Amino acid sequence: MREHRVDVAIIGSGTAGMSAYRAALAHTSSVLAIEGGPYGTTCARVGCMPSKLLIAAAEAAHAVAEAGRFGVCVDAPARIDGTAVMARVRSERDRFVGFVTEAVEGWAPEHRLRGWARFIAPLTLEVSGADAQAHRVHAERIVIATGSEPHIEPAWAAALGERLIRNDELFDWHDLPRAVLVLGTGVIALELAQALHRLGVRVRVLGRSQRVGPLTDPALQALARELFGAELALSLNQPTPRLRRTGEEVLLELDGRTERFDYVLAAAGRRPRLSGLGLEHSGLMLGPDGLPAYDRHTGQIGTAPVFIAGDANGERELLHEAADEGRIAGDNAGRWPDVRVRPRRAPLAVVFSDPQMAIAGHSHAELRAAGKAFLAGHVSFADQGRSRVMGVNRGALHVYAAQGSGRLLGAEMLGPRAEHLAHLLAWSVQRGDTVQEMLDSPFYHPVIEEGLRTALRLLQRDLRMGPPPVERCLDCGPGA
């Protein structure tokens, strides 16, 4: 048993762990980063980047399929070369992972330890699995940055074997299959299901409930069900699908019919990767769900010199949030006991479906739960000028502002270019902009952002805090 004594031990070297390492290193050189799995963040290896590579291929195929509506004639249907699609996904994915791996391997060797860590006592870790020698780490402070993992029902795994896959395995395909059953209607499920569908794979999506995507505004949820249901074979309210394997296929029995699939993609959400960490020996304060109870402004768990960051805390499983949390946790672990409260950025989440979905600032459900007095402004993109010109006129935007002050609180969106509009809205929420201040900002013509202006004008009218909406473009329809 090799003994290590360090100021700061960091469990995990993904996005949060890397940020924590850099932040802690600013205060002490006695830092040890422990990693049992391969180097490379969730985003680079199995998340953001490979999924966007697959989506980019799907968008190219969809653009060809839709070219006729613009008078652009394509003599023959587009041929999808699944081998070429997946070769680019893997190649570019490996390139992104390589950048991350090089960064971690560039750290001082004495700052890295390979193996799986588990608590055996407060502030004491046992690390095994990397080599024949076991290690014991005594740390003055610890950062937990172990990330998350897909949730898979054990019964499905036992019954379906390798025909049941996660998105992790999907990105290692060498060709596109004929048919895939997707379990889940959340962010990952919708992005991958729609991409596969547009690349010629027969796809069916099963949802446990009525929810489609992360939007919480009831009107937008209903619109999401309508729009995605029109393109995808979407079956909702299916908590216990009847699945069985036969040979190299999986059979789904649904509504008296049997469908055959090459694979079942388990995309019903992710959960913190804390199993096997030995939290029961850590002396830490745990909530009823078994997750550590922590302060999101310091990263600290209770009053212990232990901090948690990234997907491991189960709050917002997004790269920019993990990076921020890693910096906060690593900085406070490094400067312990001088723990400092750090402000957090306005929430921002984007789904790269078509139409895209986004939540900027507080969601409709969060505002209702907090008892906030707010009003909403709405715009449909069905007749919004620039959206109609580009043939992407689907969806709607809802913006929420506080009664009394008129300050923007949040927004939810299902529509074109949501990834860009959501940034503008999140920035306004973080600055504390009022609706009038946003309306006083410039809006070019013709752009999709004019739809936002329409929603803001209607919201300002209902707030009764400023001039009535004027200067409507008479040539561009009601959404201009």
C-alpha cells in the first residue's frame, strides 16, 4: 500500500475536475488528480461534440431533402453513406478527445494518479485498479468531480444484452443501423433520435410520460409534442415497454403490433456517478436521495473540507456549469479554510433539435414554484418574417418579466436559432435588464430577433410600464 499525503485530492478529471485542478493549483502545489476511466471529458468523448457531429450530418441530409421547397431541384434522393458519416463522427470525436487528453497528460506526473477512488474514512481515499499496487490518499481537502452516467434499467440490460446501448456506444458505430428504438424523450433522446431519423434510420421514440424535451411552459410543451410528433414516431405514456430479444434483433410489442429494431438506445436521463465512491464512510452530510448536500455558491458539502462540482452534484449537467463549479470548488479547496461565496451565472440550456429548444434564466416552472409575480410575452414563429423566408417558421418564444419592476426573469423557446437568441436573453437576465431597456436596444431587419421584439412589446404592454407597441413592419407579417 503506497501512502500519499496531499493538500487537495480531486476525484475525476473531466470538465469539472480539470477546472478544479487549475483553480486549486493557484493556491498549492500539493494537488493530486485521481482518474479511473479514460482521460477525456463527457462532452468531448460521448456528449456535446460527437452528438453535434451526427446532427451536422443529419442537417446536411435534411437540407437536401428540403431543397425542392425553394425551387432547387435535386434529380435523385440523397444517398446516405452511413460508413462515411460515422467515420467523420469518430475521427473528429477522437480529435477533440485528444486535445483534452494532451492537456491532462501535460500536468506534472506527481499530480496524477490512475485508479478508482473510494472513501474508507473521512478525508481518506483508497485507490485501486490502475496497477498492481494499491494506494491510500490522505487529503486535507477533497473535490468530488466524478461526473454522471446514463441510467439503464437492470432488467433491460439483462434481457437485451449488447443490443441495448448508451450514447457512449453509439458514437463507436462503424455504420448506421436500419432501425433504432429510443427510450426517453429528454435532450439526448430527442437530439439523437431526430438525427438518426434524418440519416435514414427507422426510429421510434418511447417516453415514460407526456413530456417532450425540457421546456416547462405548458403551451410550449404542447407545441413540442405536436412538432416532434409530426416528424418522429413518438409514443408517449409508455413507462413499461414490452421488449424482448430474438437473435440480433429486439422486438417491441406496442398497441397490438410488433416492431423489430437492431438496437435499443437507452436515453432516459443520466445520474451522478457516485456508486462505489464509499460515501457512507466519508462522514459527509447526505440528502434523502443519497446525494451530498452542498452549497452551490461555494461547492462545499456541509461544513466539511470536501467540495463537489459538475454532473456529480446532479443539478445542471452542462459543460459551462461544470467548468464554473470546478473553478469554485477548486478555488475554495485550495484556499481552505478561507471559503468564499461566488456568484453564479444566469441559467442557460439549449437543445440542438430542429426546431431548437432553449431555456434562458428562470424557467416557467421555477417562477411558478417560487411564487414570483410575473407576466409573459409570446410570439409565434409561424409568420415571423425572416423565419418564413428561410422555411424554418415553426415554434414559439415566451419571455417572462417581473410585475412591478419589469425586469426580465427568464424565457423558454422552441424555434429557429434558439441557441443564439437564448444567449441574448440569458445575458439580459444576468444584467438585470428591464423589458423597456431591451426594447431600447437595436433590432436589425429582417432577422429572427425581430420575433423577440414582438414578444417584448406585447409583454411591455401588459406590464403597463412603457409606451405602446409601435413601428410594426407592415410588409413582413405579424411576427416581424
